[in-house]
Amino acid sequence: MEIMVYSENEKLFKELVTAASHLNASRITSAVIGSKEDAEKAAKYTDKVLFVDSSELGEYKPKEYVEALCNIVKGSDPQVLLVGGTHKGNALAAMLSVKLGEPSVTEVSDLKITEEGLMVLRSAFGGVAVAEVRVGKKVFTKVASPKIACVKPGFFAPAEESKNGEIEKISVDVKSSTEVLEIKKKETGAGLEDADVVVVAGRGVKKKEDLSLIEDLAKALGGVVGVTRPLSADLHWAPTWVGMSGIAVKPKLYVGVGVSGQIQHIAGIRNSKVIMAVNTDPNAPIFEHADYGIVGDLYQVVPKLIEMLKS
Amino acid sequence: MDIIVCIKQSYDVQQLKFDPKTGEPMLAGAPRKMSDMDRRALEEALKIKENLGGTVKTVTVGPPESRDVVKEIYAMGADEAFVVTDLKLDKADPDLTAKIIVETIKKIRNFDLILAGAASTDDYSWQIPAKVAALLDLPFFPNAVSMTVDGGLVVESDLGDAIYKYKAPLPSVVSVSLEINEPRIPTLSAILKASRKQFMDFYLQDLGLGVVTELEVRKVVMPKVERKNVVVEATDPSKMEDGIKKILDELRKENVI
Amino acid sequence: MERVLEYPKDPVITFSKEEELFRQMVREFCEKHIEPNWIEVDKAAEKDPMNNMPVDLIKKMGQQGLFCIPCSEEYGGQGGTYTMATIATEEVAYADPSVALAVYALLNNGWPFALELFGNEEICQEILPEVAKGNAFFGIASTEPQGGSDVAGIRTTATKKGDVYVFNGEKAYISGVGEVQRLSWGGGWFLVARTGGPGHQGLSAFAFLARKNGELGKGWNPTIYEDIGRHGLTTGGFIMNDFELEAKYLLGEENKGFYHVMEGFNLARIVVAAATIGAARWLLEKAVEWFRSRKLFGRNISSFQGVSFKFAELYARWEAARYFVYRASRLADKVYMEKDPSLNPKDLNVPVALAKNYGPETCVDLAEEVMKWYGAYAFTKEAPIFRAWLGPFSYVIGAEGAQNIMRVIIARDLIGKEFIR
């Protein structure tokens, strides 16, 4: 069975390759919308690369990129298309599925193929629960009509270079009525997804200047700092946040400082090996989800923690 | 400007309870509310209407309880609400929902812009606005954090690694993020006026569609939270050091520091 | 915020879809603006009640339409029922269990409605829109230093001189003395003063504006007290020294003021009770959260029946208090909104007394138990529980009608006036 993978994100692309091999693909192809260099990189991981030169297409525009992806899919015969579950990927998957007449499923954390076809596990209710979903009532029959699954980042290990795939250029002829006026790069969240230790500041941290205290704790623990959604989206203390629809972390140690533990945040830290929380409210929901908790004023506890860690 | 807003009545996930034995969600009679991102979409539409004039119409698809969301839709200030219901629509998948929305939009006929929340705040599929765009063959702009209509439509989409600023043709479909605005909270007098307003009520079969889904949900479970829950008190300064020491010892045992 | 307690589903106390949506909207407003701030407000106002008054929050509440709910829309009100005012008060108290903002809300719903009942068109047009917007305060000024419960013994005089009344006297323990000075327009009170002979038949009611359009009236001398709780709302007194008020501000009929203010008290007491059940609900949730997390001797604290049984008793009293409140508010709606011909305002006396007697005492008893369950932590100012104890306690001490007066009202009505003399 051929499985095609697509993601504009290099790391996620490698994770999709691993996911595809877990599905026992006999052949893994990759879709690339980018430069020739991108295609050459992808060729090291998959059996074949079908690529559309993005200089012919321009910057990311959903409608136009879907046309390109459609041409790529039709240029091969995948039964399953794995797409990196980012905003960009989800939009393309959703629209492509309509064009192909095949189902698309998102927020996927695991997949397998059974006699019934493609089965996935996906986040349900925003990460509070997990749903087992059968993707498509009809089993694989049509040509170049893949079931589409958008896989969440961080659930598969990135694949190693192992192949020397063939590269085929696919042409696309798209007239666009959309103009990209500007692209403002966002600072990414300091490698939170891969960190071994993550210290997250929540609403209990009263001032932006106090984040330096959290950074000191992170340093003492050998980790990086993140924030909860309100501190990023509302207060703009950081470009991104840890939690559902933000960054999901899976460190060995997660420390929430002044974090109350709303479901949306817990959804993003669930896979941490050890969860620790510092909060002044003994009833804060985070304590239910924590292995270790300290009830106290973070402004007194955190300096003490740092002091005792250093000694 | 004539705007159509897709609004779902979602489960209120904060209030959702799970059976402690099976871990399954207890959906029967669970509280529902207007999906948070759809509410932002409606607010955005109302702001555009306040600036430029025009109409704001809404489309809601779901089980019969979905009709309850109309009161809030009208209390916020929409002009006309369209609702399509069927008992089985709780099981709808994104493709079906998008199809039904599109059939309803075809009944509405004239529009300049379609808005929707980027994802419903219970299912979080992140797909429906894109599918609506594909079915209508319209451009799509995901996860907008800002929109201006000033001679043309300019959308700023937060696409994760960067914010893309697009000049969008009309009509287009735009999905909005939670960050785009702070929706108004209707006053009592707005609620009272809204309660007297009629809405367009359809059954699914009126549209000639049936509940046919490609995604089949087999099981939904809340994974058991199995954490150690070792908590120490550190409010009393004299006890703080002992408490912290205990935790640090445990962390060392766990090999995480 | 996750609700620990479900709001009871009930075939007896039912709410229309509009009332439920309204409650949801009020709760949303409270979650956003009041819940995150009430403790800071209480702390700051304790230090300086005049300067740290939550003026911004009051303004926001006004914009959200939380004041003058039962007043006509032509006067800037919401055109709602008294039950809706009750719902709003309950929710504000649930978000601010120190009840400072809830009391601001209840006073500025009950007494403006009483103003509309007894005031002429001109003064309603002048005062109510400003109260609705959160620019003016309108409460009750009945109590005097020598007594509150003995309304008939009021000594402040209002002497008619041409087309003004001249006021002399002193009022004490009055809410809003600070607010009237600080809000942009000003405001005043439904004030009772003596215009005629002794006893209850010589009293009149007035829309006493100490400050209007930003200007203080002459001869009005206020002082602010240092309350022990509920700091976000000021309490104070004022001396009137030949204070002049135009005659148009007379409410209802001259020398019938005693009866008018009693009607007003009935209305206000309903929402007072609503505030205490709102705060009580917060306390119940705090108790349940504590029970689910606190372990002692290796078991949950609630596994001790001395604790769980007490909780069950207090929960029962809370539900009962709730019934009293909404039964009274629905009756008030029948009397004033539906103008049911088989009912008259006096029919509210006992139902309201029951609500006002039962609600505050239930809330305070509950607060005391919750503090005991929490233990030493509750004795520190870090814990918010004591604030939910002190605020409602003001109503057990006697604000808006002493608890024993409520008992007198009930006893007198059921046993008969002659038999309890």
C-alpha cells in the first residue's frame, strides 16, 4: 500500500514518515510544495517525491495550494495521505478531501490499518478525551483516492534518513485572486515541544517582569519556560502558549507555577512524565493532575526551590 | 455587506461529565452553548455591519436542541437565523455538516462573506469552514486574528509559524480564532427583544439530505488520570523548607532533576 | 470555571429560556470582570474606601444593564421582571461573595424600582437613566443614630417652605455615602423624614439627591465609616443642615411615606436574600472543593460524618432559602408586573420576611462551618473565606431589616397583631 505524507514543517514531515512506516506502507511517497532543495531533503526519507515548485505558486494560499496538492496526489496512487496537523495542513486536508470525495480526520495521535480500513485515535472534546474513529466506510478501492489523516505534532519519532527517493516535478496552473500582502514570522516557542524540562507560568504570576523568576527556576532545573494561554493571547507576554491549540509538551518534568489547571492547558501537558505544580489555591484543578504539588505563594516557594536546587 | 455566519451549538466542555467507571462522556442532557469561536465570528460580522451596513444571517446545523442558540444569536444582534435540525445530527461528521451548511447557504443565495469559528469548541475538527469553501469553490482564509473591510477584505491569518496578511477577494470564507475579538455580552433588554423574533426552521429532510457519514466514531473515553497527587503545604514559612525538600527528594528519585 | 455544584433542576422553581439566557450572560460578565477582581477590590477598599471604590466595575455593570432591571425602558431600565433582578443579584454575589458589588447591584435595582413606583415622571426621567448607567447611586436612607428598626421614630425633619422641603437631621449606617460623592453624576436615597405629626403617620418619602449632575447640595455633611467587611461598598452617615430639596422629589403622598418605604423594603429584602444565597452557593462550592482534595488521618475530611452530615444540613437550608427567594420574587412580579387584582403589596410581607430572615442566617452559619472545615488556613487573610462571612453577616446584624423584625412580621401576621402586643 502506498502512503503519501505532506507537511510544510520539516520536523513534522519526518514524524509522518515514521507514522507511515507504522502503518506498514510498502511504499512511502512525499508531497512537497516548496523548492528543489526541499524536494531533495524529502527524497532522503521517502521512496518518491512529487513536488510542485512553490516559486510557480507563490506563498501559502489555501485554495491554490490545494490545487497543487491535488495534482500531486493524482500523480501517484496513495491509499492514505498523512498531513501534518498544523493550521496550514488542516485547511489543505479539509479542502482536498472535498475535491477527492474522501473523508479527512484531524487531531490524530495514532493510526492503524485493520480489515475495516484506516482506524485512528483522535483528540475528543478538545483533548479531554480520546476517540477511536473509523475513517471511511468504503475500504480502499479507487485510484488516487486516499483517506486523509492530519497527525498532531509530537506523537511519532522523527524518521532517520534512509532512502534515496526519485523526484518528480508536478506542474500546476493556478490563477489566484488572492494576494499575500505580508508575512510576519512569529518567534517560535523556544523548543518547548522537545524540552526535557518545561516550567510554565500561569495567571498566578502577576507581572511580566516576574517571568525572570520563572526563568531562574527553569535554568536551575535545566529547562525552558512556557506560559499558559491567557499570558500569551491576552497579555502578550509570549508569542505562543502551552495548551490545546497552542504547543503540546511531553517533557520528563513539567512544573506549573501559578497555573490553575484548566482542561485546555492540561490537554497540552498530559504526556509529561512527571507533573509538578505550585499554586496558592489548594483547590486548583492542577493538583488533581499533578504527581507533586506545593500549596503556597509562588513568590516565596520558587525562590526557595531555586535556593535548594542550587545547594 | 451581507454576511453569513456558521454557528454551532456545542457541548459546554467545561461542564461535561464522564462516567467514572467507563470513562465515557455523559452527553444526554449535557449543557450546551454557542461555540466560542463561532461567537467571535458573529461578533466580527456584527462589527462589520455596524461599520458598513448590510445584514448578518446565521446558519446552524445540529440536533433539535440547537434551536436554543437562536435566542443568543438574536440577542447579540443578527438579522436572521437559519436552523437545520435532525435527531441524528449529533453523529454528523465534518463533511456532512459542511454539505448541509452549503445547501442552506444556497437557499439564502446572496452573500459577500462567510464567517465561522476556526473550530467548534467541542469537536475541534478545524475542517468545516474549509470544506464549506471547497464545496462553494470559494477562497478560504484560516484562523484569522484580524479582519478589515475597507475597500476590500484584508485578513490576517495566524498560521502557526507566521501571520499571513492576505488581500482576499469577495466572496470568500474566513474562519476566525479566539483572539480576533472580545464578543459583546447581550443585555437583558436585548435578550427580551430577541425572544420575540422568528427564525427559519428546517428539518434535514426538507433539504433532501440524509444523515450519511464517512467518519464513524467507535468509542470515546476519557483516559484515567493516574497521578501520584503528593501535595505538601507551604503556606506556613516555617514548614515551607521541609515541604519543598520532600518534593525535591521525590523528584530526584524520579530522576527528573 | 468548572462548576462544582450543579444548579438544581427543579419543577417548582422554573425559569423561562430568556431568564436562563440572562443568567448565563450575567454569569459570563461576572466571570470576566468580577470573579478575578473581587478580592483585590475588598483589600484595596479596606485601606481606603473612598479612593479605592470600584468605580470602573460599577460603570461596566451599568453598561451591561445590571442596574434598574425592573425599571421601564423609557427611563433607561431593562424592562425586566423583579425575578430577573433577583437572578442578576444572585449571580453577582456568587462571583463576589463579599457581596459588596452584589449589594451595590441590589440596592440599585430595588430602590430605583421603588422610585419609579412612587416618583413622578420628571424625577424618574432625571435620575433613573443615570443610575442605570452606573453614574449615580440610589439606595435607602432610613436609619438614624438613635434607631433603625423603629422607622416610625424617625426624627429627621423635612419642612415645606414654598416649593422646597428643608431637611434637618442625621442618617446613619447608610450604604452609598461614598458612591454618591464619587460617581460622575452623584445620586442619593429613598429617604424617610418627618413632615407631619409624631408616629408613622407623619412620615414622607423623598428622592433625596445629595449630589446631582456632579454638584453637591448645600448642607449635606457626610462621614465614611470603617466597616469590618464588604469593603467594596461604602457605609457612612450624613448630617443635613437646612438641606433644600425641591418639592417635586416627594415620593408618593405626603405623610404616607411610612407605607411607601415598607413597600420598598419588601422589594429590597428579596434581592438582599438573593445576594446571600449567591454568596452561600460560593461557600458550598468551596466546601465541596475542599472535601474532594483535603485528606486527614489518611482519609478525605468529608468521610467523617460529623462533617458530611453538617454539610447536608446546610445544603438543605440553602435550597430552602432559594425557594423563599424565588417564591418572593415571583410574587413581587405578580403584584407589580402582572398587577394581579387578587394580590396587593401587603401580601409580600410574610414571604419576604421569610426570605430575608432565612437567607442571611443560612449563609452566615454556612460560612462559619466552612471556615471550621478549612481550619487554620481560613483564619489567614490569604484565604478568601472570611470575606464571604463578614459581608453577609451585615445582613444578620440587621441591614435592610433586622432579623428579629422579620420574625415580628411573620408572628404578627399569623398570630394576629392584638395577640403579640
